[in-house]
Amino acid sequence: MNDTQEFSLVASAGPLVWPLLVLGALAVVFFIERLHYLHRGQIRAAEFLEGIKNSLRQSRLVEALTVCEEAPGPVPRVVKAILLRATGSEERMRSAAAEAALLEVPALERRVGALAAIAKLAPLLGLAGTVFALLRAFLAMRAHGHYATADAFAGDVAAALAVTAMGLVLAALAHLAHHFLCDRVRSLLHDIEWSAQHLIQFVLHELPAGDTAAAPATAAATRTPDTGHQTPPKPTAASSASTASTPSTDAAATPSAPTR
């Protein structure tokens, strides 16, 4: 009973409990950091894209680019890459979207694989601790010979079970954290793909029609108003000369009065 009360997981589980504690601390840090990063990058893609479309309908491309720069997350950055190629062909816009998405994927998946590695490594360390603890228990039994009692190796058996349980619990929690973060990453990737597809379709099929309808109004607003009066042509040198010679011709044609 005394041994059971004095049992401590960290002190009695063997030396491999310390690597498990370090892995557990790293898993907590990675999970909190990734959760904060992915939560900050998660925006309402539908509402954001609708605001971008409204700016484009009003021919305010600079405002749309400013909104993309100020908004957090990978979706605005991919949308900005498409807007910068909005005057090009569909292939150029899709290529820009793909390049921007390729730059965002590593940032989204950073340290998520570390949680998967911790989930796989923790049971192995627990199993190794169990093996070492059982080895100590068998050595204690051999040292006591035929008179060995349960008290001689009960502590080592308890340590073996404790380090195994610790490794399994850590692995289960790391698996849950990894699965949760993978779902968040998949959700962001879906938002990126959906936003890129809808924006490209909007630019190709809706935006040109609006620009074509607005073109005549813009041309009419910038054209010089027609007053209906014609500007008389400027006199040339030939016309000035002909005008100057007209009175002399008339005077020569007029008969002079007879002299008496």
C-alpha cells in the first residue's frame, strides 16, 4: 500500500518518460500555433468574393486589389493574383491562381506533419519504455532467486504499464489534433479553389458584358458636344489673292464716262 501511494508517473516510469513529455509539450505548442494561424486565415469566402465582384462591376480594380491586400488569409492572395491577370486570357488567370495556391499550400500544412510524426513516435517510445521496465523487473526477480516476492518487481511492472499508457494517450491526442488541423486545411483549400473558379468565370462571362455596356456611355461623356454650327474654313493665300484682285477686275469691266 505504501508503494502504491508513493508511485509517481514521472519518477517511476523510467528514463523514456522525459522524451514523451517533450513530445507532448511540442505537440501542444504546434497545435495552438497552427490553430491560431488557420483560424486567422479563415474568412467568409462568399461574402469576400461578392465584395470583389461589386468593385469590379463599378470598374474599381484598384479598390479590389487594396481589399485583397488588407484581408488576411490565403484566399485574398489568390484572388489578388487573378485580378492582376484579369486582362489576360483564361489560361493566364488559371496559371496565376495555380502559382499563388502552390505558394499557400506549404504555409497551410506547416507543422501539421510534425503532429503526425509525434502520433507515430509516441507509442514506439512507450513500447521501448515498457521493454526496459520489464527487463528491470526480470533482473530483480533473478536477483531475489526463489524467494522473490511481488514487491520485488511490482514497481517495474507498474512503470512499464505507466509508460505504455502515457505513449498511447499522447499518440491518441496527437492523432486527434492532426485530424482536426487537416480538416481546417482542407476547408481553406476548398475556399481557395472555389473562389478562384468563381472569380475567373465572373471575369470571363460577366465582367466583359458590363464593360461593353458601359463603353458607349463613357464615349458619349467624353466626346465634344456638337452645336450644329460649322466652323468656317480659314482663308488661304490663294483665296486672299483672288479676293484682292476682284475689285480691279470689276473696275476694269465698268465702262468709263465719255469725255466732252
